[in-house]
Amino acid sequence: MKNIKYLFLILSTIFIFEMFNSNKAEACTISSGVYSESDIDNGCDTAPAEYEIVIYKLYLCISSPTEATTSSAVVLTPCSQVFNNASGATAAVTQGAEIVLDGTYTRPPNGTYTHGYAYMDNTFGITWAGELSGAKTGTSSGTGVFCGTKAGSGTHAQGSTHTGNSVCGSSAITPGKFVETLAQFGAASDAFSSKAEVENINGTTASIVGYLVDSNEHRAANTSEVVKLEGLVKFADPITVTGATTSLSMTFNVGEGMHLVEEGSDELWIGGGPFQAIMKAN
């Protein structure tokens, strides 16, 4: 199969979830390039300029794998591995971009694949800047209608979340990359949750389960055990690989890959949101 490296796109939807709510937020309203302050006050998702992810393993599956538990790893018996990089392959994802990961690729057997699996780092790099319809205060510094990501890093965990992720001012901001580590699904004030699930994605039959795992690839029992992120996807449309298949084409949708929300004292908090990757066998 030519262009086997585009097997990166096995995941019809991939696994970053809204950090404060179990359900995905509404998209931010943008008018003439200006973001709605009221939408941000309620929390909304939008496209970052760049979203950086790290992938270790990708699989295509003819049926659903068995999810990991706190005492066992995921069972991938119905799956074929199509990508591997033990050190992790980094991809800087932008809207509509084609991405090739560095690593070892393997052609899957001919067949119909209904599910996908990914083993990923639980860190995500976010770069963004924009103009708002009302002034906000950066969690790092500054106040104004222009805001952006602050170069740095932080962790969203049970019991605490990151600060210092945004800067604001009276003129356009040059953004830095903020690297977010995910160690909790849901609000920091919630009980620890290692699992998030979304069904009927974008009005399709696609669904996804993401779970945070420990060093044994078991479901993490608490936020301090989290070292990686795994995801299981049910595709809306099965991917069929035949002897006539010559390539796998892909598109990226990161239109809601970042979450903006007003925190206390009118501060702008920036974190990860959902993004979508779509593949077609040719």
C-alpha cells in the first residue's frame, strides 16, 4: 500500500475532552475575527493555531477491543498494529493539515475495520492568539481585549489545575506554546475520573472512550498514577482495506481543539478541547 504513513488517520475522532464538563462545550462565536466574550464566560471551544500531540501506538480493529481496568491492560486481540514509535512521535496539528509521523508503519491485513485504538502521551501543546469582544485578564499577566497562550506548562489534575496559561493586553499578542498535562477528566474539584466517553459524535454513529492509564497500562486509580492516555473509537463508517487499496487520505478538524473559559476575577483560562481526524481508504 502506498502512502502507508497516512495510517495515522485511523482515528475518526481522537481523544481530547473538555476539561471542566463531561460534555463537549459549544463552539465559540467569532464575528469579523473577534471572539464573543459572553461565549467565553460560559466556556466554549475553538481552533488553536497549532495543536501538538504525541503518539506511540495506533491500531485498526475488526471489532471493539476490551477496555483496560484498574488491574488489567486493554485487550487488543481483534486489532492490527499499524504504527509504532516507542519514544513517541510528535505531530503539530493544524486545521486541514496532512501529518506524517516518524516511526514504523505496518500494512494492516485486508478487511473491514470498525474500531481504532491509540496510545498517546497525556500532554498537549496549544498555541493561539485572538481578539475578544470584551477585556480579560491573563492568568499569567496583562489585561485587554487581545489574549493568547503563554509559553509554559501545567497540569490539570484532580484537586488542582494549571494557571499562567494566558496573557492579555491592549495590542495583538504573539503567542507561546502552553503544554498541558491531563491527569483528570472533569473539573479539578470533582472526584477523580479516569474515563470519558462521547457517543453520536457530530450527529453520527461514531463514539469514543478515552481513559487515563498508569505505567502498567491499567486504568489509573488516582491522578498521581496517570502517565498516558488511551482511546478506543467506534467509526461512523467502517474502513475497508482491500488488495486494490493504494493509499489512505486524511483531513484534520481542530476547529474545537482548544477550550476558553472565564475563571474568577474575569481571568481567561485556556486548555485542551476535542479534535477530529478523519481517514478514507482509496
